Amino acid sequence: MLAIIGGSGLTQLPGLHITRREVVRTPYGMPSGALTFGELDGHAIVFLARHGYGHTVPPHLVNYRANIWALHAQQVSHVVSIATVGGIGPELRPGRLAVPDQIVDYTHGRETTCADYGNGDMVTHMDFTWPYCEEMRRHCMTALAACGEDYLDGGTYGCVQGPRLETKAEIDRMARDGCAMVGMTGMPEAYLARELGLCYAAIAASVNWAAGRGDSQQAISAEEINHNLEQIMGRVRAVLVSLARASYPEARPGG
């Protein structure tokens, strides 16, 4: 079954025929909100608003462990994360979508693992060379192509702490590090999905130029972000309908 994690601008999913909502209690506390089960274009999915259904949870306070564990507990096999980003590289102008293939983690202080070290769990060093599930990335790109989107295949997502936006110097450093985009929610979400065996990928929506780039040379306009969010999320919803039509197993192997 497919799960959709909605980010900024996608706290609700129009067109979803809701069958039930379920509050899932986890070993890590409560998720951002109840899981919403339903059908999108006749296909079963689960939806979760990462920032809460009223967009009240900032990125540095999202309970990523609870969110991913809750989806895992519901026998989800595949996850697509919708993430708004600022474009760093010239290829990611505002309004363009991307399916990143790499991550650089600039966050700090977030709970990054479901392992209970200190209480009997053995230390595990899990491979994270390619942080996104290639199968899910292909599903995303097929859906984007079906909707006629001119999307970016690949690119490195730089994940920052938030909730503040970045300085020009920070974006310059990220560009030197090879980041094509900057966002605030990609980690530890991607790693937790890997740890729990979920096939996870992201669709990144560029809603502004990052600090010091393009028309954000002097400042980033909140009005521009909101305008671009409104425009781009309608297209993202169409992509999600197409994505829901793909074939996903009902449960993970051994789930």
C-alpha cells in the first residue's frame, strides 16, 4: 500500500475518498496527526500531514520517528514524501518539480533512529549510500511524465534545521557541497524509512529561489512562496493521482 506524506501546502488531499481515520500510538509518542485512509482515483492510500492538519508543527519539532513508525505499523510498503524546497542550482527554478537522489544532512538534535541504544539493541551501521528507494523514484518519475511535467531527475537535497530560512553564505556553502535544493524535512525521515524497510522517495517542489539566488538576491518573499505553493500543489495533486495507479504490494515482505 502507498502512503503519501504531505508537506507545506499539502495538509489536505482533495479528491481523496476518505474511508476512515486512525490515531496510531507509537513507542515514540504521537504522530503529527491521525492517519487518513481512503481511495485516490479508486486506489487505496494512506495520507499523513507532516506538519499536522492545521500546519502547526514546525520542521524541527516534527516527530519523524512516530510518523514513520505509524505508517510501518499499518503495513505500508511504499512512501512518497511531498517536500517544498528552495532552488539552489539553476536547473531548479521556482515552479519546477524534482525527484532527488541524494541528501546532505545539516540538521542537529533530531532523533535519528528507531534503535533503542542503551537498552539492549546492538549498534547497527545501515547502508545509506543511496538514500532513496530507486523503485519508488521510478514510480514518481513515471507519474510526473504522465502528467506532462518537466521535472528534474536526481539532485541533492540539502536538509537544514529550520524553521528559519538560510543566509546567503549558507546557501553558497550548500552549493559548494553539491546541493541542488534546500529543504527542512528530508532527514531523518528518509533514513527512518530505510531503517524500517519502507520504499521511500520524495517529490520536491521548488517554490522559491534560495537565499542569494535569482530574485532572492536581497530577500525571500513570503508572498511569492505562498503564490507558488498555490500554483504548484494543484499540479502535485494530479501527479499523486497518477502515482496512486501504480501497483504496490499490500504489505512488506515479512510484514
